[in-house]
Amino acid sequence: MVLHSDPHAKSTARAERPSWIAGCCAGEPTAVAAMFSEYCETVERVIYRLVGATPDLEDLVQTTFIEAMRSIQRYRGEASFKTWITSIAVHVAQHHLRAGLMRRHAPLDLVPEARVASPMPNLEVQLDERRLSSRLHALLDKIPARQRIALLLFTVDGRSVEEVAALMGASQSTTRSRVFFARRALRAKIAADRDLAELAESIVGCRKEGAA
Amino acid sequence: MSSCRQARDAIIAVVRQQATEAESLRLEVHLGLCASCRSEQARWHLMEQLRDQPPLRLGEAARGRVLGNIVMFSPAGARTRERSRLRLAIPFLLTTTAVVAVAWVLAARGWKNSAAEPSLAEHRNTAPAVIQPVLVQAQTQAKTIDQIIDQTIRAQGPGTLEAPGARIAYRAGTSFRMLARGRRIELFAGEVDVEVAPGGPGRFRVVAPRFIVEVIGTRFIVRPTGVETLHGTVRIVDAAGRELAVLHAEETWNVEQAGPLPLALAEDGFLPTPPPAGSVRTVAPALVMPDSASASDHHPVEGATKPPGRNRADLLIAEARSALAAGDPELARARISAALGARPTGRQRAVADLLAAASFLVEGRYEEALAAYRRTAESFGKYPESETAAFAIAQLLCERDSTDEARTALQAYIERYPEGRFVQDARRKLASLP
């Protein structure tokens, strides 16, 4: 698949081809480690955005990198490596969602260092936010995987339709259609979920109190 | 902003943080006039929650594991594996050649060696043969189970081993290792026929390269490619302890049914330790009595017929529940014990364990109840009973004024089950703790 997320970046990306690519092609452990350390966070973020909190995060990240290693010989530098590996992560997440084997709890050892370190307003808000996020993902679970991914990449990640289409290997019109139907489905599901609205109000209220 | 449709597009643009100042202003004006779009905006603000939440990340240990696996699957890793195989193969071939030569010389001297080797099925019906496993590593012979513990064995001919509470028959060419005082076998090649007496010392396991068989008092045959149960019940799990299948008498299971599995052999202690099925000293809640354990939610064995024992287990669990409701915890535990011996499914075992814990609670045996709840919570993670047990632990600790432990248990429950049935109660309890 050829990705053209930025037509002007094509020649630049070719010029800035990372030095460890050749090492990865040869399977050198140091090059693989360099690639992993540089893009692990990106892959984790993409998969978390698309799949939500799941104990399968480690498996999905590993699958993404193993798939990348298998096809790295075919990487020609026509898109940036980040875009290329993101597209693999999107496909891995899509495959996982379509398999329908979602597990909705996160194991305790996946609690992020960043979150622990970041100042939280209070425990109540933190719990509400987690619950809200989890509930939203539960609603998203009811939307077809492709529509869900298109919606999340477009709405939450703020990517353009062209980028989403390239990442998912679909046409722009198909992508627009997926986003449209996902929005419609999610709107209906959110409207039917009163608990969700109460949670949102609770969080907004707590934040206002905190700000005051 | 002329229409609600345009306003809704603008709302999405705001959520995506890509709205211009002018668009935002026009949207504000429209929202001031249109209640419907205000509710629409409130709904889409929820999506901001997903964007603003910091993503979960793998810990350092998990990253290390992932990196190790990636390197292993890289082209260089494949070459390393190939070299390792060659390094292992050369001494193995030399050893095998030497062993074959010795056997040939002995046979030439008139030893009645098995020219036509009986199959394992034939071997099962014969008296135990002389145990003379050949130790590949030590190149010596051992005659008792103690001498071969922790040693890799490659059997030249068929034979049997008597382990504590179990008898293991093997055929020629079988390669295996006995661990955990003879209660665990790692099978590398060939075939073992295992007969395990119920109520032996601890759980008996056979670890094959791609799956693990847990024994619940039975007789069965294990090959690296599958399992055949002759009588009784076995549970097949993967290296992570996830249940792949439960096999009853006369059923077979093939590893291909399990799909891709981790190839690495598991280390000691990796598995959760569900309570021994034969000795019911387990589990469960005063909170919620499970309605029914009839859900056959273990992974069904393809082509296997539904065992008649499942209904019996249901019946016994129902009797246990009635006995507990009537205030007779001993009778309840007797029924639970019988149920666990009646080929229960994974779900039925979880329900039985919860009931057993409840029976301890009724008698005021808090420590045993707590231990039973912990086993249920850890061993039956995929069933609702696990959630019930997790909350029961926290509740019990609160009642016993173990404040710190109760806080930890409540936080763990909320973390693990953010939409759980008891999450509101858990949060209230957490807030009320001193």
C-alpha cells in the first residue's frame, strides 16, 4: 500500500530514510531495538485510541512490530516510517476488533507511568473519567470495526479524511461514508445512555469546582 | 450559521480542534438559539474525553518482552535460532547414534529386545514393563522416580513409571522430563499415557510445547499434537493459563483447534492454581448466589458430545445452594465436593467455589473464606464469579476492619471492573474508609 499523507513529504521522506532501516532489513538486534524504542509509543497510542483499555495491548503492539519486521523489506520510503507503521497498527487493531474477542478490563500492570505521575484533580474525578472512557469504548464496540476506526482517527485523532483513507487502505468517499454512519450510530447510542450523560455532568462539575 | 447541519459539522470540527475562530463564533451564536444543537454538542464533548485521556502504556518489563520477541522473529533471530538448533542437534545426533549402537550390540548378544514394538494402546493392557529410561544428558540408567526427577529422559523402549498418585506409561522414542516431585511432566516428543488417582498430592500437569493438560483424576494420552482422554476429565490450558478445552472420557483434542499459541514452555508457577477438584476446600460469596451454572462456557471440543455429567453437576450445585440457604454448610460442601467430581465445566467450578466460600462465611471461618475468594478471583477470571469474589474480598476486609487491605482490594476491583456490578458500592465503601 502506498501512503500519500503529505505529497510534499515524499522526496523529503526518501531523503530522511532512518539509518536503522537497513539494519532492520538485515535483522540486526540493535537496529530493531532503535526502531522499537522510537516508535513503540506511537504504536501504543494508536492502538489504545482505537481499541481502548484492553489486556491485549501487549499482544497487539507485538503483532504490529512483528508485521512491520516481516514487511520492512517492502518499505520504500514513500511515506514516513511513522505513517507506515501507524497503518500497520491500524490494520492490527481492525483485525482485533473484527475478531470480536474484546476484553474490556485493563490489567493492573498496564497502568501507565505518565498517568500515575500526572496530577489528577481527585480520585473521584479520575474514577469518573476512567468509567466514562470505558463506557464510551463499550458503545464503540457496538459499531462496526471499520466505521469505529474511521470515526476515531477522524474525530479523536484529528486526522484528515485523506489521511484516514490512506491509513485504512480505503477510498476517501468510503471513509467519509464510514465516518458519517459511525457518527449517526454513536449519536443514537449516546443519546440512549443516561448514565453516560450523568457521568459527563459529574466530571464537568468537578472540573469547575477544581478551577474555582 | 444557517442550519443545524452546518452547526453539527462545526461541532465536530471543534472536537477535532480544527475549527477556525469564525466557525467557533458562528457556532456559539447558533447554540444560543438552538437547544437541539446544544444537546448535540454535549454528546460530542464526550469524545473529547477519549482524546484527553493519556493512553495506557506498556511497562518496562512488557516492552522488554515485546522487543525480545521482535528480535527473535527478525531475520537475524531466525538465523540465530537455526544455529542454536544445529548446536543442539549435533550432540543429540551423536548421542542417539551411540545409544542405537549400544542397543544393537545388546540385541546381537541375545537380549530379547522388542523387535516389533507394541503400540501404546497394546501397552496399556499389559503389566508394567521394566523401567529403564535412558538419560540423554547423563547417559546413565535410573530405576526409581527420585533418580529421574528434573532429568530429560528419552526412552529407548516402552515402559511405565510410578509417580506419587500417578502411573505414566511411555513408548519408545518418548522424550520428557519429570518435575515437581513427579506431579508434572514436560513432554517434548512421543506419547505418554497417564493415569492419575483422584486426590493425589497437588494438581498433576503435563506440559506439551503448545499446551498444558491439567488432570482432574483420570487416564489420558498426551502427544505434542493433542490429547485423548480414556476416562475422567482433563482441562487443557495455554501457557497463560487460559482454558482451551475441557475433555471428558473418550474425547480427543487436537492442538490445531487452539489456533496460534505461544511456543515457549512455561516456567514453574506460571499457571493460576485453581482449587483441586477432588478436595473441595474452596470458595464463594455471601453477596450473590450464582443463579445457574449450566452455562457451558468452556471452549467446546469440536465434535465432542455433551457429557451426561454436566447436568448432574448442575443438580448437585443446586442442592448445595439449597443446603446453604437452609443453614447447613457442611452438607453444602459435601454436595459441592460431589459436583466437582461430576465433570463440571469451568463455569460450574467457579460457581461451586463461590458457594464453598459462602459456606465458610456462614461458619465464621473468615480466613478460609478469604483464601477461597482469592482463589476464585484469580483462577476464574473470565467468569462473573471472579468479579463477585473480587468484591467479596474487599467487603470481607472492610467488615474485619483491615482498612489498608480493604482499600487496596476496593481500588483493585474498581480498576479491574470499571463497569462492574458492584462498582457503585465499591466507590461508596472506598469513600467511607477512614
